[in-house]
Amino acid sequence: MQSVESIIETTMARLKTIVDVNTIVGEPIPAGNGVVVPVSKVSFGFFSGGGEYAPPGKVAGAALAEQKGFPFLGTAVAGVSLTPKAFLVTTDEGVTVVPANYDSTLDRLVGQLPKFVKEVRMSMQQKEQEKDEKEGGSW
């Protein structure tokens, strides 16, 4: 005879095979000169229940319960939701986090701001070097 505990144990064992570390932090994917690692949010719900009930057409009474016991009826239900949240991108320049979705254009601009500042800084340094070479070469 099964019990609610055995149903819960079986369902939880099956859920462990579905939801593991590789589900949340995915396998690294080689891309160009770097690696991309997906990061996801995993949510799951679980319901289990059961009990002993009198057979159809029979009156549930103490005499029937003492003779055979009531048949057990039980169930377990589980649902899993997997939502991509971000990607970790590693390159020679470092590690960056790229969100999987943006709430607004402003979020995207703020996320790209460090890259923009770095490119402007490099451009200004390059122009200063060219200016120094031009001035230094006329002597």
C-alpha cells in the first residue's frame, strides 16, 4: 500500500533530476574570442495529497476499515518554469553581464554606458598620440 510520503519522495526525486545547477547556470558556450554562460531563473510548484476512501457504493464504517482497510488514493503534481535572465560574457577585456531582456531603452543605455566611455577615452588618447607625433616630427 502506498502512502502520501512515498508519493512525495518519488516526485521530489524526479524534480531533482530536472532542476540541477546546470539548469540555473548553463554550460559555457565558446563564442569568438570569449565564452558565453547563460544564467536562468528556475521556479517550481509542487502539490501532493491523498487519503483512504471507501469503495464506491459501500458505506464507510468502522467494520469495513477493520476488515481490509480503505483503498488509498493519492496524487502529486509539479510544474517548472525556466526564465532566461542574463548572459555572462567573458573576453580578453573582462567579464560583462548582458541582461536577457530590458525593461526600457534607458536600461539599455545605462548598460552600454561603460563601453561608450571606454571607446571615447581610447579615441581621445589616440588623437593625442597623433597630435604628439605630428608636433614631434616637425623638429
